[in-house]
Amino acid sequence: MQRCAGDGTRHHLVVAFGPAYREHVTLHEGVWTGVLLVAAVTAIVAASLWLLFSGLIAHTGVRVGRALHVLPQVPPATANPPLETVVADLHRIRRELDSPAPGLPMAKRRGALQAYEDRLLDACRALEVPDTLDGLAEGIDRDAERLRLESRLAEAGLVVPHRSR
């Protein structure tokens, strides 16, 4: 193979560089270098994507930002909801229990009663009224304890909704 230079002279590239180049770079070394390079790039990209999408980078960044006071601190979660919310929920759930929609399944009625009792217990904890509702089985004893809790909460100053029936 001959090549023409800009001045019109011909150079013999194959003859001059062909055998010398092939002696120094073998096919075996070039393949392994390429395979290792592709494997390294693939591993780096995969690790970067995993860190990015697993949230580890974002979570660490938020922690560092809060430690440096760049991001605002998260307010501590309260164990009990505010008493105003509990009272509003008690009134709302009691209305649902007093006048259920026609055809309402018994499971939803029981769920509403359980939600009402949970809110009664939240009110008892907020006002430090002792209760034994958790340990009682369904029946007359549990109903009587629910009524006792409603009267104790009323004595503590909480306006508790009563059955309209």
C-alpha cells in the first residue's frame, strides 16, 4: 500500500511501519485491555445508578445538610394527635355510628366503632384518664367500659358526644 504526500512523493507505510507495529502490540493484549476497560466503565455506571436510585446519595445529602444547618431540622413526631383533632374525630365518628347509611356492611360499622374507641383511648391518654378498654372482649362489658370512659372524659372537661338514641 502506498500513500501520496502533499508534495507528490510516495511513502510506503505498510513496509515501514507494518511489521514493527505488529511486533509490539499483539492481538491478545489489546483484547484484554478493551474488555477490562469496558467492564470497569460498566461497573462504575451501574454503581452510580444504583446509588442514585436507591436514595443513598439523597439520604446522605439530606443528613449532611441538616448537620451543617443548611436544611431545616425535622420536628419530632408527637406520639398522640392534638386533643382538638381527637375531639373532632370523636364527634364525626359518633355521627356515623348514630346514623349509619342504609345497607352499610357490618364490617364498616365495626371499623367505625373501633376507630371511635381508638380516639377515646387517645383522649384518655391526653387527659390522663385510666382505661381498661383494651383488655375487654366484645360484648356488654366493653360497652359499659366505653360508657364509663365517656363519662370520665366528660368529668375531665372534654365534651364527649353521646348517643342520640
